[in-house]
Amino acid sequence: MAESLLRAFEELIRKTFVTITAVSVRLALKKIAEITCGIAPNVIYVKALGDPMSRLYAASIPWEYRAEIHAYLTQHLSIAIQNDTLILTAEQAGAVVDVAVKHLQRQATRI
């Protein structure tokens, strides 16, 4: 009971203090590339589009990593990819960042 309460509290803190930005989405996509391909690309371009209330994130992923990242996002987050540019809503971008953060936390506890 106490452990689940602690996890819920940690989740609330992370959601409260983690602001989703183009940089955080870029770093999360690089981490997903590292998870799926064993190596992260040097460059992933991410641009925030629109006003903060209806923000979209457009990511240009190098072709060498695209299929693996798309498969990972489809499998783990049910985000369907339609074309070469990944378009994420603010909610989807938050989920991508959350997946990368959780992976990093799991890695940190193994050390």
C-alpha cells in the first residue's frame, strides 16, 4: 500500500516538474533509438509547432533508425506513424519522454 502511494506521488512530481520541450522529445527519441538499435543517432531534429495549449512536435528521424523507433512507439505507446516526419501531440510527446525516463530509472537501479 505504502509503496504504491509512493509511486503515485513520484509520478505526480515527475509530471508536475517535467516540462515537455523539443529538447526533451529529442533526447527521448535518441534514447529509444539507443534501446532499439544499440546506438543513438547524432542528430534528431524536433520542432515545437503551435501555441502551448495545442502544441505539436515534429521530429525528423534519420532513415537508419526510423523503422525501429516507429516499431517501438507503435508497440509500447500505440502511436501510429504515417510518414517520414513523426508528428506528436503534446500528450504523445509526454508519453515518449516518460518511456525514456522510466528506462533510465530502471538502468540506474541496476547499477
